[in-house]
Amino acid sequence: MRNRIKMAVLSTAGLLLASCVVHPGGGEIAFAYSDGYWDRDHHWHEWRGDREAADFRNAHHEHYYDRRHDAEPNGGWHDNDRYWEHR
């Protein structure tokens, strides 16, 4: 019985962590671009290398835009697309 409870707790924790897009350079990523990303607190971060950007792009393509953020209105911040508030 104890093992079942432990497994249920670990599974739930894993699902919760997987639902968040967290990056070691900042908070949870809101919108990512070829030159960096916005975290959900509206702070800009540059990628620490091409590999880091490629890894994020491959794992979370729905929040990645293959262009520079400064080519977008408002620097690429999408205030009308706060998808994380509707999960």
C-alpha cells in the first residue's frame, strides 16, 4: 500500500513538472525566439548557445518563433496570449 501511494505522489509530481516550461536561466518560458526568450514575468533572457535554443525549440515548438524577438511588435511579448493562465 505504501508503495502505491509513493508511486501516485511521484507520478502526480512528474506530471505537474512536465506541464511547466522552466528554464535554468530564468523563470517559466512564455515565448521563445531565435535570439532568446521572455519568461512569464516579462523578463528577457538570451540563449546561452545554439544548442540550448535548439533543445527548447524541439521540445516546445508551440511556443517558439523562428525569428528575432525585436522583429515583432512589442518586442515579441504577446500580452493577448497568456496561455499559461488558462491551463
